[in-house]
Amino acid sequence: MSLRLLSCVLSLGLATSSRGSTPAWPGFRGPNASGVSSEAKPPINIGPSNSVLWKLDVPWSPSSPCVSGDHLLLTTFADNELQTRSYRRADGKLEWSRGLKPEKLELYHRKESSPAATTVAVDGERVVSYFGSFGLVCYDLQGKELWRHPLPVALSPGGYGTATSPMIAENLVVVSHDRDMASSLLAVDLASGKTVWETPRPNALGSFGTPIQWQNNGVTEVVVPGSLCLKGYALKTGKQDWVIQGTTSYACTTPVTAEGLLFYAAWSDGKADDPLPPWEKFLEEHDKNKDGMVTMDEFDENSREYFRGYDANRDGKIDRSDWDLILAGLAKGENVMVAVKPGGRGDISQTHVAWKATRGLPYISSPLYYDGRVYLVKNGGMLSSLDAKTGQPYYLQERLGSEGYYYASPVAADGRIYIASQAGKVTVVKAGGDKPEILQQADFGEPIYASPALAGDKLYLRTRSQLYAFGSQPDHAPPQP
């Protein structure tokens, strides 16, 4: 009897660790989108042939991997399906793939995005995916579909596609369903997928940041960036608690919280540091048939995907009225970082900002709080480090030796920061100091858009065509070639 009892206890313990335990990396950028693991000890010397436990081909999508128990989870777009996949952490074996075929795909940037650009959220038992072309879908960790919550097809500014990821908070799934019109913040029941509350977000205009939780003077809030503002909502009811006005025009980053403060940093083009040209110059450069406007067929393929967002009235051409609207919208925003103090209600733009910063701001790469500092990665490969309480810089815009754009957000563990460039270089920087100390830098030879995931002594990285597992020891099985 004692042996049987012991066997049952052990079996129950294994089942609990597999299904019911807190995920090591439960969503976009891990715990509460922080980018930080307090327990992970990933290797330093990572590269295409260094510390590789396994790697495998995966279809292109910029979404990031998540970790729950023995499972590595991600979304992708393959075979005209919006897919949610689970891989075995031990050796990378595909455990299951579940696909949806939407009636209509949202517009998206075909070179830099995908209809499956959003990262899943997991709670140890359920996997929730959000697709702009479909809505929400939930599976268990064995791939059984539990519920669906269809939503109208998203249309983001420029047709870049959906990038905001879902958040699991208590018994809710929260998603920022921002679009060109009829934007909202939506909360559905985690167990059933039924709507609990939905709050309109007028003029949100398709922000790309992911919601996070903030404990604001004892109230659990959802914080969501948007065009020209940052807002906090009560998690239980969806009621808007506060707003900070005058942030950037187009929100691509996700806030972070630590030490009681909330940190949000974002940049968008069109301001003094990268102004849009006058209408006459734009017309001279792109109006090939000299008819006083620019149609989409007058751009090359890559430029067409970018400038599509400047067609404000969606009539297939850019004219003077479109250009004036874009300039007016950009003029309202400010490229700025704010540190927000708790306790505010209503418009807290002037009352609850602890400090601001205007240099070294990220465009798409979200800020990182780690060990008393806030780190910012600016396009061009420039790293800044600021004191989290005061905003005083330890260093500003120090070059990492890896130029270009940065889409992935930095992550940190065990005294190190891991930073991936769009061009495919991963730089490992020692945290702290009065300038960046580079411990390792490797070129993966293809673009990286996804943020790394950290769990145990492993780091998981998704490049344009590969999924890597790095570590010193395999989880439960020897690595496969």
C-alpha cells in the first residue's frame, strides 16, 4: 500500500508540474511582458553553432515562443492557416499543430509581418492565440480546442497587420482590439471565451503594444498604449481609471512596471529627429505620372507596403489632403519616455509623471527594467541605461556594434541582457556599468523579429526560418541534429 501511495503522489506531482504549474515564460516577453526571468540561467556563448541543443525549420512569422512545462508554444502562418503549435522542449519535436482558415486575411506587411504575428498566452493549462484575421481561440496543452471567440477583421494603420498579443490576468483573457475604427479593449472569460466586458477606445488607431497588469495602489489595472496616449483600466470592470496624454503618435512598444512605477517609452517617425518631407518633395520623388497624387502602383513593392498607411481615406491614392492629415496627427504626438507614479485618476499627464526622457527611444523594441535600471534599444544599435527612480542616465546611445533596425525586445536574466537585431545579430551585454560591456555577439545570418524566451538554463530563439534551443544540458533527451 505504501508503494502504491508513493507512486500516486509522484504521479500527481508530475502531472501538476506539467499542467498546473506557473509557466516559465507565459506570454509576450515572459512574466507580465517584463522581459525578465528571475530564475533562468541561460548560456552566454550562443550562436548558430554555439550551445545549440537543437534547431529546426519553422514557417516564417514574427511571433515569439512561450514556455509552459515541457512545451514550447508559438503561432505561425502556413498552408493558408493561422496555426498554433506546440513543440517538445526536450528535442524540438512537433507535438501538435492546430490551424484556422479565416474567411478573409487582414492586410499585413508581407516582408516584415504575418497574419500570425502575435504571441500566445499560457496559464499552465490553456493556450490562447489571437489573430487579427479571426479573433481568439483557446486550446489545452494537448491541443484540444476549448473555445473560439471570433472578432471583426482588424485593420491597422498602414495595413501592417496585428501585433498586439493577448494577456491572461486572473480568470480573464484581455486583448487590445485596436483598429482604424471601432477600437476596443476586450476581456473574455478564460474558461469559456464569453465576453466579460468590452470598453471602447476611440481614436486608438491600431496600436501595436501588448496589455500588461499594474498594481496601482491596490487596484489591479490593465495598462494599454495607444495613439497619443497611455491608459489604465480596472481589470474587473474595464472602466478607464486614468490617461496620460501627449505620447507618441503610433504606439509600437509595450510598457513595463517595477518598483511601484510604470515605464513607457515609444518613438515614431515624423518628428524633429526624423521628419516627413514637405508634400512637394514627396510628390516630386514618387509621382511618376505627374498627376498631382501618388497611387499605390507608383511605389516599389516594399515602399508600397509602408506608404499604404498614408492613404488616410483608403481610396487607393495619396493626395495633399492625406498628407496634411498625417502631418497633423504626427504633430500632436511626442517621442518620449514617461515614468508613471501610482495613485492617479482621470487625466494624470501633469500630476503623476515622475520623470521623462527624450533620448535613445525605441521604435518597436520595448523598454526593459532590470536590477534598478531601465534599458532602451534604439534603431541603429544604440543602448541606453537610465536610473529607474530618477531617470538619470548611466549612459546614453552607446553603440553595440550591430547597426540596423530592432524589432525584437531585449530580455534579461542572471546579470545579462540579450538583444537581437532585425539583421540577425544577437548581442549579450553585462547588466549595469557606466557603458555596455559586450560579452558575446553572434550573427545568425537571417532576420530576427521575435523576442527570445528564457526558461531554466535554456534560451529559445526564433529567426526567420529556424527555431533554436540553447543550453548546456538537454531537458530530458539528447539533442537531435
